[in-house]
Amino acid sequence: MAPENGGEPVFLIFGKSGWIGGLVGELLKKGGYKFEYANARLEDRATIVSEIERVKPTHVLNAAGVTGRPNVDWCEDNKVATIRSNVIGCLNLADVTNQMGIHMTYYGTGCIFHYDEDFPEGSGKGFMESDKPNFTGSYYSFTKAIVESLLKEYPNVLTLRVRMPIVADLTYPRNFITKIIKYDKVVDIPNSMTVLPELLPYSIEMAKRKLTGIMNYTNPGAISHNEILQLYKEYIDPEFTWSNFTIEEQAKVIVAPRSNNLLDTKRIESEFPEILSIKDSLIKYVFEPNAKKKTEVLAAVKEMRGR
Ligand SMILES: NC(=O)c1ccc[n+]([C@@H]2O[C@H](COP(=O)([O-])OP(=O)(O)OC[C@H]3O[C@@H](n4cnc5c(N)ncnc54)[C@H](OP(=O)(O)O)[C@@H]3O)[C@@H](O)[C@H]2O)c1
């Protein structure tokens, strides 16, 4: 691995214009770290190399990849573009950083698992880091499962399995809570989720610790759509109501199936024993801060929902 120049880490972030890339940059700035955003496209190996030679990072943070707009259904109709970024591009960066002796942290996804007869919903049995992906129902997840299984051979790479990321802003369109507040109908399935304000700082720390391999990067436990909406009702809007539908009914309004799962969190708990359960983290990082400015939040959410 590259020597730490005077012990001080230098980060190079891919995913400058992205949600997670943006948040990670803000965190590094706040923490007083040395960092730069990369401009190279992931599929352009030569530019990646020259950018790394210029910045000389000790750590690369890869938050780049296609996630689809307005959602992952985009990948169903743009398969080559998805392969170029999520498979070829991601492997390029892993390969270059490996050859140059630099640690890479990859913000990947845990949406590559689905409850089944061996991992039944509600059983409390979560998918381990060592489990093989069993959900490739969407093209997005298919590419992510392939790349994860190849990346795990790279000794310099830490793959973080992000799931249903959540931030405090209840009107931010990519926030999982915003999505379910906005939908006309929601399914009600317990899932593992990533509360970004709590977990993103851990990703910087994990990079500094030079952890490698796969990490289920979610808060411990699972929470269902209804449980989250109930918290919203309790903390923000006592008048809030919603309707549920089944997975079969949901399938009629989306193109590709979505994954629902519980990830085992023993590995992340062993690194960060203070990590909060998903419900406690949501209360601390989302609902309590929003409850302090309830009137303002309620007005913004109502405007966003149009009802
Ligand atoms: N948001 C979620 O719900 C979610 C859930 C689980 C996991 N994740 C994973 O977390 C990572 C970051 O997600 P995000 O939500 O921050 O994504 P995002 O907001 O869609 O941002 C993706 C970033 O990747 C860049 N990018 C895409 N293809 C690229 C390429 N070929 N070369 C260089 N840059 C490229 C984009 O830049 P341009 O716009 O310039 O292309 C953008 O800056 C992804 O791997 C995603 O799969 C996200």
C-alpha cells in the first residue's frame, strides 16, 4: 500500500456530482482532511492513472456509478451504459489502485439479496458478508452483484453494502423516507437500511483503518415501511395516513423487482460497538432533529407531496 505521507491521509473521491460523493466530501472538509474530487470517467483508465499520479492519494473513495434516474428502472433500458460504469469502470479503478498500492473504499449496495426460504422475512437471520448474492432481479442489482464478486479478490478494496440510504432532509428526493412519504401506496417489508449521518463518518474511519473485503454497511436490525411512517406520524404529523399494497400490486407500477432483505451486522458492530440500531438511529439522526422544527418540516413535506 502507498505510504501515508507524514502519516496524513490524502483522499481522492470519485462521484463528485453524486449524492454520497457530495456528502463524503462535506465530511472530509469538516474533518479538516486533505482531499480532492476526481474528474476522470471510470471507464477511462489512462485519465484515472494520471489523476492519481497528480493527486497522490493514500485513499480512493469510489462513490461513482450509475444508479438510474428517476430510479434503477433506467438501467433496464441502458444496459451497456450500466456495464461501462458499474462493472468495467469500477473494476478499472480497483485494478489501478491495486497496481499503485492504494486503498479503495467502494460505496456499493446490499440490494443484491432477497428474503427466501433459507433467509425468511422476520426470522432475524441476516445475510452475511460471505453469502453469495441471491437477487439479480433488476439489471442494476445484477451488475452490482457481479462486480462485488470480482472486487472481493482485490486485496486493497473495501466494499460497503449500502442499503436504502437515509438522511435527515425529509424532502430530499433520494432519501428513502422521502420516497415512502410521497408514494400513494407502500409495501410493508422489514429491511436493513443505512442512516448516512451516522454511518458515513464510519466509512472514512474504515478507510483510514484500511479494512478490506466486504462490509454490510447498515444499522443493526431491520425496520418496515409502516414502522418508519408511524415514527413520522408520531414525531412530525399526527394527521398523516398512508395505504399499503402487496409486492404483486407494487410490481405493476415498477419495471424491475426490488430487493428486500436483512443484512447481518456483526462485522460493522465489531468495528464500531457504539453503532445504533436502525430505529434508534432514525430517531436520533432524523426524527428528533426534524421534530425540533416541526412546523417548517411539515409545510415543506406537504408542499412536496402536493397533499
Ligand atoms: N442512492 C441509493 O439509493 C443507493 C443505495 C445503495 C447503494 N448506492 C450506491 O452508492 C454509490 C453512490 O450512489 P449515489 O446515490 O451517490 O449515486 P448518484 O447520486 O447517482 O451519483 C453517482 C455519481 O457517479 C458518477 N458517475 C456515474 N458513472 C460514472 C462514470 N462512468 N465515471 C465517473 N463518474 C461516474 C456520477 O457522475 P455523472 O453524473 O457525471 O455521471 C455521479 O457523480 C453507487 O455505487 C450506488 O450504487 C446508492
